[in-house]
Amino acid sequence: MTPEQLLSLLSETWTSWSELCRVTKTPQTELARALRELQVRGFPVIVEEPGARLAPGTPAPQMLLPLLRGKLGRPYRYLGTVPNTQDVLRAWSEAPAGALVLAERQTKGRGRMGRVWESPPGNLYFSLLLGEDVDDLLPLRVGVALVEATQVGHLKWPNDLLAPDGRKLGGILVERAGSRVFLGVGVNVEIAPLPTAAALREFRSVRRATLLADFLWSLESWLSEKSSVVFAAWKKHSITLGRRVVIQTARERIEGLALDLGPNGELLISTEWGLRRVTTGDVELGAAQDVEDPQIGQGQA
Ligand code: BTN
């Protein structure tokens, strides 16, 4: 009996020692050792006098798979501590589109623009493999699915989920290798790892497995939605448009008024030198302002 097999037997309610011994045909001392190993590897297994159980909301396969309503999320690799789920998914060479890797903790979580994504236990960290059929609006589609699933906060261009008070709740990372698209999502569910971050738990109580299943189901429909509907939904949740922004790109700093989105999801900014189209960068939000600019109207509905 491997620790993984033992993990697959657990649920959120106690399984007694006697039951575990009976089912696995293993002595309690050996079970206790395997459970300890699972804990050391980062799995949220609770071991006490009555027996063993999973922490509430744990997205172990036996908890997550029954909640999945669509194609996304299968096959599923559920891991304890890993460097990061993006690299695990990249290394999974035979993974088909829809494959999901989730880790309980990342030691080298990757954020956008070379940043570190702090990944303590209690949050959601996962990577989903998508096929080449995704379009340039993918970050917007994912953002809408995420804000719908969390039911909290707003979207900051290009793809940050912010709490109502502006602290960061979640982030989206899109990486590509040939025709494979690796979508990485991190959501602070229980723990805000930085002073500038928020945890979803501050706003509503949420079970990670349910949140993940809701997100995958929502994403599946947003992936096939026509672009005009995606733009409208993203704008409904946006706190970017109509604000003064400072954008740091790899090459320059652009200041202006965020007017609209362009046809490929780029941000259209009115600057003192004219209209700029920004495809990537870090946005700092300033004051809201009425968008009454003669250049508006070039974006999407
Ligand atoms: C951002 O900078 O806002 C994007 C953060 C993306 C973090 C997620 S967590 C799961 C996946 N693995 C990683 O290393 N990064 C992404």
C-alpha cells in the first residue's frame, strides 16, 4: 500500500484506524508512517485519535472528479509540494488538452513578468493544458471565468483578480510551447501571502474543490463564447477602463487614461502623445475619470 493509495481512501470525514487497517490490510503503525509521509509531502491530511481525514475542501481526485461537469480537468494529477505546476504540466508530455495539475504548495511559483508567485498551503495553484484552438482573448476569457467562480472582486487588465479593496486575490499566467498552451491560475483562498494580497476567505467561505470545479465549468463555456460577449462580460467586471493608469512594459512606462480594449484584448490608452495600444505590461491604477475622449470607439463593444 503506497501513501498515494492511502490518500485515495480518505474523505473529509474520519476514517477510523480500524477501518483503514481492515481495508488496507496494514498495521496501524505502518499506516501512521504513510500518513506522516503524506503530510510531509504537503497533503492536508489530518491524523488524530479517531483516525484520518482530509481538510475540508481538499481537491484530492476522489473529491474533485465527482464535481466536474465538463471536459476540462481530466486527466488530473493531484500533487503535494512541487516547484510549480506549470513545469510539471510541461514535463507531462503525453497530457491531452484538458489535463490538470494541481499542487498544495509551490516552492518556485511563477508569476507574470518573471515575478515569484508566493504559494503557501491553503490556496489554489493549478495548471491546465489547452490546445492550439485558443485565441488572443484567452486571458480575458479566463479572467471572466475566474471572477464568476469566485463571485468576488474585479478584473484588472490584463488578468488580475482583485478584491473589492484592490488587493490581489488571484493571477493568471499563460505560457506557450508550440501548440501547447499552459494556463496557470493561482487564487489566494485561505492565505494572503503578502500585505498587498487578499484571501477569498475574508469575503466568503469557499471550498477549494468546489471553486475549482466551478471555474473549470465556467471556463469551458467562456472558451467557446463569441468575442463580443467576452468583451462585454470582461468590461462588466473591469476596474481598469475609465481610470488613469501607469503601465510598465518591458521597454517603457506609459501614462494615460485606459479607454477601451482593442480587438485582440489589448489595452487602448489615451496619452498626451496620442492613442497607445498596449499588449502586455503591469498596470498601476489611478483615479477614475470620465471617458470622454474623441479617440474612444475604436475598441470593442
Ligand atoms: C500573476 O503574476 O498574476 C500570475 C500568477 C500565476 C500563478 C499560478 S499558480 C499555478 C501556476 N503555477 C505557477 O508557477 N504559476 C501559476
